[in-house]
Amino acid sequence: MSSATHTITLDPSKYDQEQINLMEERLILLDNDDRAIGEGSKKDCVRRAAARKLTHELGIPHTYPLDDFAYLTRIHYYAPSDEIWAEHEIDYILFLTLDPKTDVNPNEVSDVKWVSKADLEEFFKDPSSTFTPWFRLIAESFLYKWWDALLASRKDESQPLDAKALIAEVEKEKATMGSIIRM
């Protein structure tokens, strides 16, 4: 476990009461051998899982506070891959602004590339580029407008971007779409 801070605070002015209640649900904490070692809130556990996956898949060490993750929304996602298999899950969408070094796990990730919004749009047009269906859906439905909103939130280009600036933008969208976005 990293020495990074693991305390999570929730600014109630940025979320509706249902979301606050859901993120405060208690979950069982397990050690690496699946032994129960305590409990934690869903917001804590989702952010811990995100930090763990950043390390596992991209080799990005957990050296940042979990509070730096901006919880944006969650989606109910279903995509069949053939007659037998399908992905059917609830995915949490978190943003984190970092300037990391990566050490990609080849069992998890085939390629990593830093891109601009225009680069990503071009990749999607290229039939030789492969993306997971859920990433394509998220990019086309949300990512591009969130990208614009994040860049617009910065008053001065010399300042670092702050993913938490997106929370208010996404909350406005959820007022019309609901707290779980179905894709």
C-alpha cells in the first residue's frame, strides 16, 4: 500500500442527496488473499480500485491522494461480443489529472499514446484503430464535451488542469439523464 493519503472527502454541494447516499454505502474491504479486513464507503472503494488499476494496467504508481479523483458518473453498459459472451456492467467514470510516467502491463494494455482531442477523433475514424466498445460510446457520448469543458475551466494556460472542475458540468447533464446513464 502506498503512503499516499487515503482519506476521501465529499463536497455535498456538488452532488445530489441520492448520489451522496449511494457513495456512502458500506462495502467489505479485503486483503490480497480475499480476507475481510474492514469496511469502507463505495466512494472510497471505487477510487481505491481506480488507483489499483492505474498501477496494475499502466504502471502509474499511487503517489497522489485518492481525493484527486473526480467522480463524474456511472454508466450501465451492455455490449455482446458474440452469441455466448457479453460485457454487462456498471462502470464508474472518474477523471484524474496527472503527468505520469507509464510502465504498461502487456497482459492488460496493447498500446498507450498521449493524444489531443483532434488526434483521438482521427483515431476513431481510422478503421485500423481498435477500441473497446465502451470507450467508443463514452468518447462519442461524453468525452469530447467534457474535454472542452475541462479546457475551458482553466483561466490561464499556465495553470494545471483540475479534473474536479468537471463535476458541476456533469451534474447539469445528470439532471436531465438520471444518475445512472444506460448505454
